[in-house]
Amino acid sequence: MSELTLTELTTILQECAGEDETSALRGGDVLDTDFKDLGYDSLAMLETAARIQITYGVVLADDVVVEASTPRQLMRLVNQSIVEGP
Amino acid sequence: MTATVVTGMGVVAPTGLGPREHWERTMRGESAIGPVTAFDAERYSSRLAGEITAFVPADHLPARLLPQTDHMTRLALAAAAWAIKDAAVDPAELPEFGMGVVTASSAGGFEFGHRELDKLWRKGPEHVSAYQSFAWFYAVNSGQISIRHGMRGPSGVLVTEQAGGLDAVAQARRRVRDGTAAMVCGSVDGSPCPWGWVAQLAGGRISTADDPARAYLPFDVDAGGHVPGDGGALFVLEDEEGARERGVTSWHGEIAGYAATFDPPPGSGRPSSLRRAIELALADAETEADAIGVVFADGAGLAELDRVEAEALRAVFGPYGVPVTVPKTMTGRLSAGGAALDLATALLALRHGRIPPTVNVSRPVPEYELDLVTQPRRKPLSAVLVVARGQGGFNAAMVVTRRHSTSGTR
């Protein structure tokens, strides 16, 4: 399974939790921006994590997911799981 | 005690989006009842509904809210925004707990829940949306409205089926009287999905007619149940003096009187307490029966329920003693949203001095002795009574009056 990229994460976020017209997700360097500052709360992250798990075949515990507060941290978490396997 | 006045109104109805469209269509007597389009209803015993078809959620809501909202929540968010705009009230300018929201709901976000149950069954639990945790919930409209507008005052939800639309407004009036500066209240309801549909059918009150003009005939000799629909209305309530202090000079009317009663259980042999609800509401408004210009009846559309309501109205007002109308013959019954929409229509009737018609009813039961308004009627109105009955024994009655910005406290 290929890695989760920022482009793919952005798409999943938009599909799962919507996006405001003014969202920082549209361009700009958001790798280290807090999800809260991007407008995504913990429920939005759980929804996003559920989609990632289905798409990438990984298993992520809810409490681990909500600890990942930026795109970089979430991507590291997901990609680590992909490498390690289920 | 000063008056509690309605300073804002938002309408989402099968008959129109916004008070103007709804009022004009209602006064034309143009029904919005038709075949169900929200899902394939062919295989069900009932196939007609009063649907809102012109509402495009993305036109009214931020994209962020779309993945987490049920159909009726989207409608409610639009209606709340319109009511707040109409009242020209800014929650940010009020004290932190100065504005709250009380809505009524009969089923919660059923359509959202239906979709997620379908995913659970077909694909498995990991496919169920995290937003299901609240999107289905009875209180979801109150929650979403309060979050969107930053309203942290006293809030809640009432679940009394059709009566809820009035009960929520009465609860908001209590909070205004307690000193809350402004309250959003009312109900937008409806569950246009197979799950919601079978739940309604199981209640045993839904018409099985296929002719939209013959399906919902309250007080008619051919009454055979009702047609469900979706929509409702939300309002902003304020204390009259408070509204005046922030520069408001006109409003839709005053919530002058209200009462709720609960019917004895079926088979008890004791009579319905509906009459008492009406009498208590009149007393609360310090209004005599002869001051009421028109009654917006519940109009269940089933002989036994129609008879009880007709008896209560005859007992209070006398035979043919007051004009009675059921404009919801054009929308169907919107669960808790129905009484709220009736309240909106009643306030519009007060303003325009015109009574909207009850459509399709051509043969009222003579023994009911009701002055049923079947054509639009001009009449100066100073007070209107709205009656709502919820399945399960809930009765509510509310008196709204004209109130101009000239008088002070009473």
C-alpha cells in the first residue's frame, strides 16, 4: 500500500469534514498547522481517521488519532502503520 | 411582567422558503402535497408527502456543516439564521449567556441515521460516520444553532410530537421572563426517508389515499388520516422592554397566552383535556373567547380526534362561534414543525388581517358545528388561537396577539 501524502490527506479531510471557502487547506504550507486552527475538531479527526483506515488498510486507535494534532504527525502515524503492517 | 414579543421569524415550509413565499402561496390555497420524491415510496401503503423541494443546502450553509447535518437540521439552521437576521439581533453584543435556543423534535435526524444504519448493515461499523453520534439526536438542532451563532444561554429540546412547536416557544417565553435577553425557539422537523416513513406508518394515522386532493381532510366526513411533511418555523423571542431598549420598534406579535395539558390514557373513559388547555391559554392571555378572531386548529384528520377537537372548540366558543382553519391541509403535518409553522402563519394572519383557507375539505361533518374557513377570508384580527395535539396525549394551546410598540408594561 502506498503512503498517505498531504494531497490525499487534504482530499480526505475535505470529503469527511467539509471545508470553508477561506480554509488554509487551499494552498499554503499546512504540514505543521494544528488541525484545530484548520477548523477540524476531534470528531472531524475521528471521521477522517476512519476513512484513512478503510482506504489504507491500517488500524489506528482513537486515542492515538486525536493525539496527532498536525497533518505531519497524522501522516507519520499512518505511514508508520503502513510500513509495520497490521 | 412585560410582554414577550416575537421579533424575528424564519420559515422553511413545503409552501415556501421565507414568510412571504409561504404566505402568498398559502393565501392562494395552493397545496404542496404530492407524491414522495425523497425516496422510492411505491412499495409503501402511503405514498404522498408535503416535501420541501426547493431547498439547496449548499446555498444556505457553510460546506463545513454539510457532512455532519441531517436534512431537517440544515433546514433548521437556515430558518434560525433568517429569524436572527429578521430580528436584527447580534448574539455577540449580548451578555455571554444572554441568548439561548429551545427547539422541539419528534424523531431527531432520522434521514442521517437511516443512511448510517444502511452503511452499518451493508459495509460494517467502521463505515458509520462519527457524526452519527449527534446528527440523529433530538437536541441536534438546538445544539447546531447555538454553536453556529455563539448562543450559550439556557437551551434545550422538547419532544411532544405535534404539540412541540408550541411547547418550545412557551419554554422560550419562560426563559425570557427569567431575564434571558433573547431566545431562538420553535421547530423544524421531518424525516423523509424509508426508516422515518415506516415509523410514521406504524403510528396508524397516515392516509393511504393516492389523490393529493383527497388525502388529508380534517373535519371532513371523509377524513382518513393525514399526510406527513417536513419543515417548520423558528422565531426570536424577546422581552418587549428589552427589544425597545435596543431600538426595535416593530415586531410580529406577542406570545400572550399558553397552556399545555395531558390526556388521560386510552380506555380510561375520561374525556380529553384539550378544552382545558384552550381555556387555560385564554386565561393566561387574560383574553375572553370572543376576542379570538380565528383558531388555527390541530386538524388531525381522523374522525375520533377531529370530534374531540371540535367538541372542545364548540364548548369554548359555542357552535359556529369562531372561524376555524387548518392551513396545514396544504403542507401535511410536519410533526413538531407543524405547530411552529401554524404559529408563523397565525402571526402573518394577524399582520395582514386575512385568514388562510383550509383546502380540499368540501364536506365538513355537520355535527361538529364549526365555522370552517375554506376560502381566504378578510377579517381584522387582534388575537389568534393556535391549537396543537401531539400523538401520545399532548395538548397545547397558544394565544398570539397584535402588539404595537406604543404601550408600556401591563
